[in-house]
Amino acid sequence: MVLKKRLFYLFYLVFFLCNARAQTISLKYEMRGVWIATVLNIDYPSKPGLSIAQQKQEFVNLLDKDKQMGMNAVFVQVRPAGDAFYPSRYDPWSEFLTGKQGQAPSPFYDPLKFMIDETHKRGMEFHAWINPYRMVFDVTKSSVAPNHVTKLHPEWFVNYGKQKIFNPGLPQSIDYLVGVVSDIVNRYDVDGIHFDDYFYPYPTSQHFNDDAAYKKYGRGLSLDDWRRANCDSAIKRVHDAILRLKPMVKFGVSPFGIFQNKSQDADGSNTTGLTNYHQLYADILLWLRKGWIDYVAPQLYWAIGKQGQDYRVLLDWWAHHTYGKDLYIGQAVYHADERDVSAFLRSSELPNEIKLLRQYPQVKGSIYFSNKSFLSDPGGFVDSLEDNYYKYPALVPPMKWVDNNEPNAPELWISPNENLQIHGMLDEVSQSEIVNKYVLYVSQDAATLGQQPIQIIGGSNGISWFYFSVLPQYIPSGATVFYAAVTSVDKENNESGLSNIIRFQKLKNGNWRGFVGY
């Protein structure tokens, strides 16, 4: 009996250690995104009216730090409140960019194109984050341009608190939204369109006055069902427009963290509080089942063990309601910055949340709100990310239902006079139009190449050549021989097979020499 107990505890210890290691190692495929909020200049730019050079430098600095911390995607708020960070025929220039709504940058440039190009240079994804219905953030403070749609068609909007909200029950609101999204998708090389949690507004004691629209367009539905149907129609039409224009562009939503409570529906989560379905009229599960969205990123902004809204409980619930689509978890690093939730002041809270979500194969990664809080590291968790969980870069998980065609593998060669330099190119120039990043693998065992990305670089569309520098930190410790190979990755994150292999051998003088083949 004593021997059996010892064997049991030994088995448990080995299992625990292996499982802990599996949770802390860096994964090959994982969404590691960060929200960059522009409303009220939360993250970017630091204030309105900066010079063009300052705006550009601030964004580059954000990207470089995000890349250093292991991020592979940014979700940038390009339309915070019926205004735009790009030239638009629908919305005026954003006051959060230039200081006055409708005023263009001077000298003129296109911030959205600049941000996309800089993001792609770093091998990262750029998702255009849009608030679909909020059109004036604060009527007491916001500058509103004369050509703003709220001035041209005031009958389309509902005043709610200090904001002006597009009335979701009007056909014009959907038409306008579809036009805005179509314009972005058609003109810009975005990787995705992203909606946040603001559908019908979070309820207050004020009545949301859509009575006239309901009377005209209600179609015999209850008020609640009609409101949900309005959001359904908007999501479906945006999905259809994207599919028609550029089917490779992803479309996703980051809703409030609770869909329904168990007290309201037997299939709801064991939680309390307001819900997407009943208060915000967002039927997220319908959108997933119908395939209208490619991913969902619920905002699980509560701590592990929080009574009524336990992170662990909600994570498990969402993991079992994905309907074959990708699930990312919205992480609340801002709580540590604002010091409003004591659990997030512990440096262990975020790592523990990552450990939990990695136990679910349905969960494909995280998106952090927001960039400012993430970079300032008030909770002291950045070291855990850089040194453990995000030690190595990761590829954004491919969505095979969008596209599953692999690009061609590149061909590598070595220049004899260059130490630890790898050159490569695609064997077909046409492939360079669809490949947008290259991935370097390094290992002492050639058979294990392709398992753990070491470095990811962006590939400019239309350019078929590239090069890598194998930095000292990438070389296996103590190695006298190691191997390297590269893959190409297309816009949908489909990865090619391995290139030909380069063998590096350490010379007596301490330098390395590369040889094609092994």
C-alpha cells in the first residue's frame, strides 16, 4: 500500500510538472493581440494635434514594444465615434487625431495606411477596430463637424446620456455601417474588421427612444426580439459585404463577457449581472452558429474567483460555445493600471489566467486592453510574458474555413563572407503577392525544425526576396553545429512547408559558416 501511494504521488508530480511546463512554454500558434484605443487618446496618439512626425514615431514606438513583448496583432480603433483616422467620404477626420473634427492632418498623410504598413513590416496583423453605432462620444465636449452625419440627418440618431447613438432599428443605420466597412475593406490592406461591445447602449435609467422606429419596422416582433434582429441584420450584412469584397479579411466581435446567466436560460453561465442577449441585444451565439463572424473575443474583465463573474467559470462557458469558430479572450490589464481591482495588482493574476485559457484547445489566444496599460506594466507581469509565456514569437492561428491553401516554400542560400546571414526568395514571383511574412526556425536537430518559431519578419507584397540574421540568442546553448530553415506564411496564416535546410558549423576562430544542405 505504501509503495502504491508513493507511485501515485510520483505519477502526480510528473504529471503536474509536465502540465505546468506545457502551460508556460511559448506556443507555435496563438493570437497575441492588443487593443490600441484612440477615443479620448487612451492609447494613441498621446494627445490631439501632434505633428505628423510625432504621430508616426509614437505609433512606431508602440509597435516595437508590442513586438518585443511577443504580440502578433494590433486592433486599432480607426473609427472611435463617427469620425475617422483616414480620409473617408462617410465620416470626418477624428478630433482625437488633429484636435478638431473634420480637420485633416497637415501636411497631409493617411494615418491608416501608415499604421497598416508599419504593422505588416513587423510581421504582425492589423485589425481595423470600429464602433458601429456610437457617433458622438460626448455632446457637451466633442467637436462636431458641419458635414457630420448627425448634423445632416439628426432623425437617424438617439440621444442617450451624453452620446448620440445611431438608431439600430433604422435601415439607414445598417446601410451607413455597411458603407463604412466596405470603404475600409476595399481601400486598405487590413487583416480584419473588429467590432467592440457597444451595440445597443449599456442601460441606464434613461429610456432608449426608438419607439417610432419600432412602430414602423417592428414586424410584429416583441421589442426585445426586434432589437436583437436589428443587430443580427447589421452583422450579417457586414459579413456579406466583406465576403463579397475580400473574403480573406476576417470579421470578429469583442462582446461583453456574459452572454446569458443560468437564471435566465438553462444554457447560460453560472453568473450574475447584465448580459449581451437581454440588455445589449447582441445574439453572439447566433452569429457564431450562422458563420457571420470568424471569431469572438469576450471581454472577461473579472478576476479568477470573482463572485458572480468568475473568470474561470466564464472561460469554461465560452470555450464550450464556439461553434467551430475561433475564441480569443479579452484580458483586463487596465485594472492593474487603474488600481481598481485588487486581484490585478498581483503579478500572478495574468499569468494564472493564461495558464487557465491554455488548458482549452478551443481558446486560440488573448487580446489585451489596452496598449497603454499593457506597456506601463503596473501589475508587474511583463517579465512573465517575455521570459516564459511569450518567450518566442507565435503565428496567428489560421482560419481554415477562410482559406487553407499553403503558399510555396522559399529557397535559401548563404553568402560566403557573411556570418550567420540567411538569404532567401520565393521560387515564383507570383507567390510574393500572397505571402506576407517569413518564419525562421533554428534547432540542433534538423528533424525538429518547424516546431518553434524563432523569428518572424514581414514580407512586403510583391517582393520575393528576404534575409534573416541569426542572432546569438537564437543559437542553441553550447552548440557547435545547428540547423536553420524558413517557411513562408500567407495573409490567412497558412504556412508553407520547410525551405531547404542550412547547416551552420562553428569554426575554430569562433565564427560560424553556413552550408546549404545537411
